[in-house]
Amino acid sequence: MMTSEILTEDVADFASRLEAMTEDEVFAAMRSLEISSENQSADRDDVLSRIALVEEEIERRFPGQLLAPYRNWQKDQPLT
């Protein structure tokens, strides 16, 4: 999924689609949102609310591990 789609999709639709995403898709969405949050032109509040949704999904899938699974995934990704 492209960052532009994540940011333009209705928040409720994005939240419901998160449940059906694979772990890699969830982690890739988080990475895209993190990059967007660093962009000065992005609507920061909207991006941060979507990051919170992804964080909640990661916590649901990996109870008690916070973002450790995501951080481990990041280590395995090529530098971009």
C-alpha cells in the first residue's frame, strides 16, 4: 500500500483494513506513516492518529511487546 493511499483513505476504513493486513503490511504501513510524520507538508495530526491506530494493531497482535516486533522487522529491512 502506498503512503498516499494510507493518508487519503477514510480513517474508519483504514482501521478496519488493518485487521486484515499481514504483519509485513502492518509494519510497512507504520514505516510509511513514520516517514510521513517527518515530512513538513503532511497533516501531522492526521498522520499521528493513523500511527496510533497501527500501534494499537501491533499491540493487539503482540500483547505486552509494545513496538518490539516492529523494531525487529525494521532491522531486517534494507536501508531506504
